[in-house]
Amino acid sequence: MVAPTPVSALLHSSTMVKAGVYLVVRMAPAYQGTYLSDLVAVAGAFTFLTASVLAVTQSNAKRVLAYSTIANLGLIIACAGINTPVAISAAIALIIFHAVSKGLLFLSTGVIEHNIGSRDIEDMGGLVDRMPVTTIIVAIGVLSMFLPPFGMLVGKWASLEASTQLPLVALMFVLASA
């Protein structure tokens, strides 16, 4: 987490973290219908659940975003393990839309950190008065993670719908989303 903000934005939103996940999604047809497919789905769902819980416990803004990225990657991996056409479509949508939303949030967090001198969320009170434009941009980034018409909602909805084939994965999805 000590990387400069542009580096964090690039690494956590699109390039490094997505490369391995893309390969798992790309290889999903090779292990379709096998025990490995179910194992990948459960491991991804467990990662989604664990990282979501860890994200909520953080006070450092960049750490919250990093754990949120890990959680979303777990969701994408779980979709690869579920391995239905809906799940693979959800994984691809999540890869694309997560990169845009998370890049925006990492860059906005860097601007806030530069101006207030802290990454602590508790020190970010009153941003509407101090940095109104940045606050609006952060709000757009946050809202794009879970509201329509943004693609993250569509991807998460499709992943939840696809998870009905594996009840344990569906349970972890619901718990992580709560």
C-alpha cells in the first residue's frame, strides 16, 4: 500500500490483479463439469466473503479499496468456477466495469490524501465543504459499484443468479454482500 497513487490505481484496477483472474476465466471451459470447477467456485466465494469482511474493518482508505478489489476478484473467480454461460458473462462484465470504477476510486483517494495529508477515513470528514468536485467524483465511483445503470450491478446480479446451482457459493455471496 505504499505505492504512489497512480501506480496503485493501475495495479489494483486493471493490469496486475486482473491478469491471473483473466486466465482462470479463460481456462474455465477446460475444467467444466469437474470437481475442480466446484473447488474454484467455493475458493472464489470464500475469498469474496473474507475480503469483504476485512474491507469493512479497515480505516485506511487505500486498504479498504485494496480489500474490495480482492473481494471482487474472488467473485470473478467464483463465477469462473460456476462455469455457466451466465456466470462467464458476469465474470467478463465484472472484470471490465471493476477496472473503471476502482481506477476512479483509487485516483480520487490519492487526490484526497494529497490535499488532507492522511489516508485515514476518519480524517476525511467534511470533504463536501473542502473538496466538492472530488466528493462528487468519489460518489460517482462508489455508486457505480452497486447502482443501476452501471455494469457492476449487472455483473453481480448475474453472478448471484448463476450461483443458484451451488448453494454454498450462493450463501457466501449473500453473506459477503450484506
